[in-house]
Amino acid sequence: MKAPALYFPPMVAIEDRVGLTDAERQAATDLCEAWQNDRLSPTWGVFATMMAYAPNELIPKGAWPISLWEHETVAGAAGHHEVDEAAGIPIGIIDMSLQGWMQTLLHELGELLVDPRCTDCVLIGDRLYAREIADAVEEDVDPSDSRYINLVTADYFDPLCTDRPVDILGNLPGPLMPDHAPLTPGGYMSFLDITKMGDWDQVFGEKVPPEKRLLRAHTRRARRQRLHAARRSLIVSP
């Protein structure tokens, strides 16, 4: 997938709120840039400039912050991203108390860039799937470089693409289907059944623990659920 001809890359600010060393902040920035150049950009055609900021440094206005916090604000989540409605920008939050926070940082960086408004969806049959690029393969790491995480490709969201890999590591058996979402053991996927016009639901891989199956107010699933409810409220019955 190629970037649009007039794609203007955003500035992503990696905001340290826990007091990392200069070397640790630089290592996180270097990893994000390397993964973006090696995996994310060739797969999804998006990219950003990045800079890390110490706890007392001011982030430039308009930058998209991914904040490294001591604890997450969403129970059961290693990280998430949402939209700061007041500022009109996407933001990410990473839980630094958990192991593997750098992989979580890559996850949120990728989804922040591909779907900054947290609203992109794909209709397959009667299911409206959230266009999440890392959720279905969460906890997959690249055997050639254990710092890198897996990603689905655009083909994952096309049920006709059954003859080629739908993730960069080739771990998924096929693309999303009207009644089935292929997942790796630690993956999950959000969807809305449009025939029921109810709430968003999720399916999970066999190794996803119970605490990660909770719906919280700041998750992408909850944001879509609020948007869906708002749209329904605009429908006027005759």
C-alpha cells in the first residue's frame, strides 16, 4: 500500500511521564522509527516524524502525544488510544508497569497512524468490523527480531483474499469473514452486527485472559459504541 501523493506526516511526541533515562527514551524512539520504516510504512503507507520528551519538557502544539504512564487508565489494558476531543488530536497511553511496554508502544503507534479518529470500519456480510491493524495478532512477535510486533495487512479486511498472507508474519489462516474472525491465540477483534443494531461486541483468541475482555469507557470499542448510539439518536421515526 502506497501513501497518498499529498500525505503530510504528523509529529508523534513520545511523552515520558515516569522518568526514563535519556538513553531509554532514545531507545524507544529508535525502535519506533525502525519498526515504522521496516514494517508499518511498507504495509500501510503511513509514517510520522517522532521525538521523545522528558517529563518537564513541553510538547509542540499539534503534536500527537503517546504518553508513557506509570499505570494505564483502562483496567486490563496495556495501552490504548483515543481522541482528545478538546484538542482535536489523537493521543495514546502506555502502561509502563507491565512487561513488554515497547511492543505496546508499537501497537498503539501503528493504530494511531492508520486510524487516528478511531472510527474506521469495514462491512463484511452483516458484521461491521473495526479496522484494527494489530489487535487480531496481538502478542505475536517477529522471530527475526523479537522487538517487532506483527500486523495484519489490508487483505485481512477483504474476504476474497484467501490465496495470500493477510498478516506480515503469515500466522493467520485467512481474512475476516461474515461469520468468523481469524485470530492468533492472543488476538481479538471488535465488530457490530448490523442486523441487531445493538452494541459493539468482540471475539477473542483462546489465550486472551478474562481481564482483557472488559469494555471500558476509553477503549476504541467503547468510542465506536458511543458514536453508534449517537447516530441512532439522530434517526427520527415517521
